[in-house]
Amino acid sequence: MTNPNAETVILVTRNGMGDADVELQQKLIQVYFNLLIENDCLPPTVCFYADGVKLAVSGSPLLEQLKVMEAMGVRLILCSTCLNYFGLVEQLQVGIVGGMTDILEAQLRAAKVISI
């Protein structure tokens, strides 16, 4: 079966998913990423910027899922400006540090962009 997400880029801009308490936001994003993994519907790239970079650093409840996705070939791009702004560069646990140019390039190459 062809992966319907083969040309999709996911943008993660929050420290979780949706507008709710942080605990619920993080629970929702864990479920979302678990379903992507379980259903083998992985996008080629996930970009993290703004508060989203906090999900790829020490202490994040999403690290396990992100490590699995990266091992399965998903490119995880973290905004260097955002990591520096929050002082999180040294705490990065998964993905690559990129710039806005990398994020823009991923968006422009994608057939579909999903922002969560």
C-alpha cells in the first residue's frame, strides 16, 4: 500500500497539540504520533519551531515516539533560532538542528503541509 503521507510535511509549533492544558496537549500529540507509527503513515519530514522544539529535548513525553520515527527514516528538523531562544540546544535528544531555510524548503517540496 502506498503511504498517503509520502509527500506530507508536519509542522509542530506547540509544546503539544491543540488549545488545552499542557498535560492534555502532550497526551494528544503522543496519541497522534503513536497512530502515525502504528499505521505506518509516516511523513518524510516533521519540522519543529516556536514552542514545538520543546518536544525534542530532555524531559519531553514525546521522545520515545520521535526516536522511533527518526529510526524509521523520518527527518526531524528543529529550528536553531527557537532552540537558542529557549536555551535548549544542549538538551536536544532527537532530530537535526536546522534553520528557517530548511523548514521552508521542506514546506515548498511538500504536496501537503499539516500544522499541529
